[in-house]
Amino acid sequence: MRKLGLAVLLLFLCSGTLFASGGGSSSKPLAGSYPIVLSHGLFGWGKDSSGIISIVNYWGGMDTYLQSQGATTYAPTKTAAQSNETRGVQLKDKVLVYMAANGFSKVHIIGHSQGGLDSRWAISNLGLSSKVSTLTTLNTPHRGSPIADIVSTVLPDWIKPFVSAVLGVVVQLVYGSGNQDALGALGSLTTSGTAAFNTRTPDASSVKYFSYGSYITLPDLIQHPLMGIIQPACVAGGLFNGQGGTCDGLVPYTSLKWGTFKGGPDYGLLVTGVDHLQASNTLNSGKPWYDVEGYFLKMASNAKSNQ
């Protein structure tokens, strides 16, 4: 009887240790999630960038933060200024190499801005659908950007190659490598360009699509030093082409919704919205104004719960 009691006590203690160990490992909310691939937008960069731009983090440390919450993350670099199709090929190639090197069977993708479009192309047209569990797009111009329309219309055809060449040289110096094509990138982001893109890029039935997005409520230049300058033109262009005047400085609110729309970040009464760059915390631009970490955790947790 004494031996039986001792055995029960040992079993209790061991089970308690096991439960404590299990609780510790599951205390991180993203533990058990598929790896998360962060797909940057136009003029963006990743962890493997070779240019001087790489001294700062495009995602403002959100890749590292997600790791601290139990996730594995990968933030690859694509050509800064290129078409959705070209960048989609680059994304596919890098993701497949990354998955093979680490033995991963599936990943989640979070794509900011154009990064959501090149991710859609890779999934639907380049065979990546079998490797992707969910695609979450963040402030992505699924139906185009009025700013891209305005630039494309204002620039006369004769000067476009010159502008593209100059931008290509500048971008090459800053980003270090890649065959830059500013005109190709511009065409990919116009309303007509994205309309054609959408007809060629149907959603993959095996992938779950989610979108998040934000907008500027007032274009003050303190909280939105760059996007506040552009926002009035985005509003005018959006109203002109029927997309509405609510936008993040570059993308109309109606354009960024794709798949299941999950809303945007929470912020205080004195904050005048979250703009296009703040949404991804690029250059840490979002942190002073809203809970960026909570926002990214929400997106990543939603992906995990749908894998």
C-alpha cells in the first residue's frame, strides 16, 4: 500500500512537471505556426538586401517580434522596382529554396502593398499554392492606386523611358542590385493594370486569403510627413475613378480589401489614422502612433488559426 501511494505521488509530480513544461512551450501565441514569409512592397527590401538600405529594417523589427512570439519568419528581398510578375518569380524561387533548406512543408505569407500582388501571382500562376496555407495582404492595391494612375497620365510618353532610367540608376545605388523597371512597376499598380492582373490571377482554392488595411483620417504632416503630402491627390483620384476618397495616402480603402477583410489597427482619438508606410511599420514609422506589435500579432495569429 505504501509503495502504491509512493507510485501515485511520483506520477502526480511527473505529470505536474509535464504539464508545466507543456504550458511553457505553448505560452508563446505563435508556437506551432507555419513559418511566416514577409513579402515587402514597391521600393522595399528584405533581410538579404546587399544595398545601403539594408542598414535599416523594412518591417521595423516586426519580423524579430514575431519570432519572440514563437514564429519562424523569413523576409526575402525582391527587386525594388519591378512588375508583379517578375517579383512573383523571385518570391517563388526564394521561398522554395528556403523551405527545402529547412524542411518546411507549408508557409504563411504576409504581403505589404505590392508584396501582396506578387504573392498572389506566385501562388496562382507559379505553382506556389501547394506550399502556402494563407495569404494575408496589408494595404495592398488589389484594384490599383490613383497615384499610379496620376503619375502614368501626367508623365508624357516621351519622357517615361528617361524617368525610368534615372530611377533605375538611383534605386540600383540604394538597393545594391536587381534589374530595375520603374515603368513596369508603375503599370502593375494602375487601376487598369490591376484589373488585367486580377483576370489572370484567380484565387487558389487551397489557399485562404485575408486582408487588413488602414487609412488617413486627416493628412497632418506631423503624423504623416510623407503620405500626408500625397493623400489629397489620392483622395481626388479615388473620387474621380469611383474608388472613394478614403485612403492611406497611396491606396483607396476599397482597393485594399481582398478575400476575408479583417479590418485595421486600433489607435487613440488623437491619432489621425495609419498611413501606407505606418501600416507595415516601415522605418519604425508606425510605432509612435499605434500598437504595431499587437497588430502584427493579430495578423499572424489569424493565419495560425486558419492553417
